[in-house]
Amino acid sequence: MSELTALLTPEGLRLLDGLGEIGSTDEVARTVTRLRRDGHSPDLVSAVVTQARLRSRASAKFGPFADRMLFTRAGLEQATRLPIAARHAARFRDAGLTRVADLGCGIGGDALGLAGIGLTVTAVDADEVTAAIAAYNLAPFGDGAVVKHGTAEGTDLTGVDAVWLDPARRTAGHAETTRTRPEDWSPSLDWAFALAERMPTGIKLGPGLDRSLIPDDVEAQWVSADGSTIELVLWSGALARAGIRRSALVVRGDSAHELTAGADAPDVEARQLGAYLHEPDGAVIRARLIGDVARSLQAGVLDEHIAYLTSDAALTSPFVSSFRVRETLPSDVKALAKALRARGIGRLEIKKRGVDVDPATLRTRLKLQGDDAATLILTRIGSTRTAILADRIGA
């Protein structure tokens, strides 16, 4: 708290804004030495250097907005990326809900998305330091975004149309934190689900949540960004779309594609390896919509227990990464290395499902040589370990 107190002063903020980007460890050391030599206190120096480094990292989530924001390490790690937050906010707006309580607001990432499209936000966080940082980040919105220090359970929701809720799923702290069990979340899932029955609510959770915990009457939306499955959002009331109970939102750069269904998709049958292999996006896998994607590609599964699809049709989809199959190769490391060298493959993307392989270790053992590039897909078909050499489509 002493570092934050030192930072949230005109002197501290001017010093921070004047530092610019600090990258390497050597730059950090030189900056600390210079600032201490100029007579700044240890708390202030530590605070501004830490913030400068966090701002550099935060640009991946917040773009140019990061240059005027404050962060904690844990808060940045757990914050929603701004483009995703904007999509969440649009759902509230499109449902005609204009006054939103953001409970468990963290550093204010989702509240920024809500306030940024003109909604009125009450942002609440149980941690005093985090709430202070959120207040700074939301200050440009004036009365449109009010930040309070308090708990979700203790917040008066009078006059609020809807709630965005991000339960604390990690241990308390501003730096290193660890995941906790659902029964230890704050607020609890039971409290969150009871709230969702009373009023329109969006509940942000980890994408690996036990599906048996998901209520039947909500829309479950898994979200991936640039290849990483980042969250599950449960939408209730007016925020849940009619007839939709499963959704996979796939965001890559500035483009977004969504697959929706009323329930888990029926499975497709297994078939032999064809001319193409497809790896479904993680959000599609989590939403259990693989069958719908497979049918759109005229594909079957390579193995009924593994999420690889295969087809002979020259089709692809934004919901998969597609590969043109060259051939199958021996799975034994020595024989595989010999085969790759014979084909002049010196650059190799290694993907795996259903096999216990460390790609980094395998790459070293293969001793690649040559100018060609390819993708090696290691998997299991039945009880047989299989190595498939392929070329990524659209790479």
C-alpha cells in the first residue's frame, strides 16, 4: 500500500508517464539507479518501475489504453482483454440493460468495456489496493463509472439492471497467486447462481469448469483468443439468447466467429486418415460442438477419444486449424529423425494429442536438417501411436 500511496501523487504519475517502456533487466537496473540518484524515495522508485514494466506487458490486452492505466501483476494476469470485454459489454447494451454492477471488478478491464459504450457502471472489489487502481483506470468516465471497495455479497443492487460477476478463483494477493477450488471461490458458485436466477447476470469462470456444475437454464459461452481458450461465461435472464445453451466464440486478431447450438452437438463417427486433418479450436472442444464443425467439413474423427478431425474435402473453417496431410511416418524417434532428414525438413511445428511427448525434447532428439518446413502431428489411433507429416493451410 505504501508504494501505491507514493505512486498516486502528481509527482509519482508524472514520473511514471515520463519513463516510457522498460524492457530488459539492465534497463531496470539503470532506471532504478538514476531515479534514486535524483533523490526519489525507494517506495516511489519501486512503484514507477514496476508500473512501467506492467504497462509494457499490458499492451497485449489493452493496446494503447495501457499507457494511461495502472496495474498489479495478479490483476493484469486475470484481467479480461479489452476487445473481449467490449464484446461482453455489447451483450448488455443489446439486451437494453444500461446500469450494470461489475462485482469483482479487479483492475477494471470489464468495467472499461461497459463504460466505453456508454453504460453506467458500479464497479466493486474486495481488495482495497485493487479497487484504488480500478478507480484510477475508470476515472476518465466520471460519474459513469463509480468504484467501491466492498464484497459482492454486501453490494446493494438497488437500481441496477444487470450484473457482471467475476468470482475470485485464486488466493488473495497482488503478485503470485494460486488457483483455489470452486467451494473456496468468493463469492461462491451457489451465491452466483442464485443471483443469476433473480436478475440478468454474466458470470466469468475458468474454461475448465466441471460441466456438471453448469445450470440447465443458462447460456454457456466458451471464449478463445488467438488460439488460447481463456474463459467460460454463463449468461442468464435477458443476457441469454433464446434457444442457445452452448456457444464457442473464437477471436483471432480483429476477427471473431461464433458457433452456437441448443445443446451439445451429436458426435460423428471415426474414419481413416484422409487428405486433410483438422484441429478444432479449444472453445469448440470445451463447448462440445465438435460434431457440428465436423459435419460442416464433411469430416469424421480420427479417433473417438481424441479431438482431431479428418476429411478428403478441401474445406476449412474459422473453428479449426487445418493441415494437408503429406504422409504417415514411423513413430520411433530414430526412424522418424531419419525420415525427416531424408526429406530435408529443418523447421518443424510439432503438435500432439493423446500421447505423452515433450515437443521441445523431441525436437532436440530429431536433430533436424534442411530447408523445408512442415508440421508433425503426433497422436494415437486406437492403441497405435501415429506420426503424421502435414502442411498447415493458411500459414
